[in-house]
Amino acid sequence: MRIGVLGTGFGKFHARIYKTIPGVEIIGIAGRAQEKTIQAVDELGIKAFLEMEELISDPRVDIIDVCLSTCVHEKYAVMALNAGKHVFCETPLAYSLPETERIMHAAEKNKKHVYM
């Protein structure tokens, strides 16, 4: 399984765990703050993506781990699903039922899964 991690807060924590799991490869990490993204790379020894969209569209990525503020979960989860990636998202998935429905609709439309 090849993972792209969005977020450099809890995302770093998730990446540390992924590095211990056999068969899991971290393709890279991307965050909203360039400096924190580069620090995460230095700490973890993985590739930095300075644009989240670049990591999401990378053809090597199977699943996107969304470790961002809840207010942007919908944006990046839908973007990842539409790019043909499965999504693992921190809870809560969204702040409202309509946001959740849009995420689940994108998953259904693209025949992908959303894990929380």
C-alpha cells in the first residue's frame, strides 16, 4: 500500500506509524505550511510535496491520509477520491451532513473507500 499524507501535525504522527508497518510505503507528505512540511521531511526521511494537489495526483499513491483541519476535509477528500485514491480521514469526517454526503457521493462515484 502506497500512502500520501496530508498535514504536518498529526500527519507526522501517522507517518511515523506507517513507517513501522511492513508493506506500507509513504510516497510523501504535504502540508499547508511549507516550512513545517520541510521539517517533517527532515524528521521522517520522506519526500516533501509543496502542493497537496501534486501529492494527490501522484500516480504512485493508492490512499490519501487526510490529517488536516476538519474545515478542509471535504475539499481534499473529494479531490483525492476524484483522483482515484482511497481516503483515510481523521474524525470528524465533516462538520455537516451535506459535507459528509458530498464525500460519500464522490467515493461511490469513483468506486473508492473512505476510512475514518
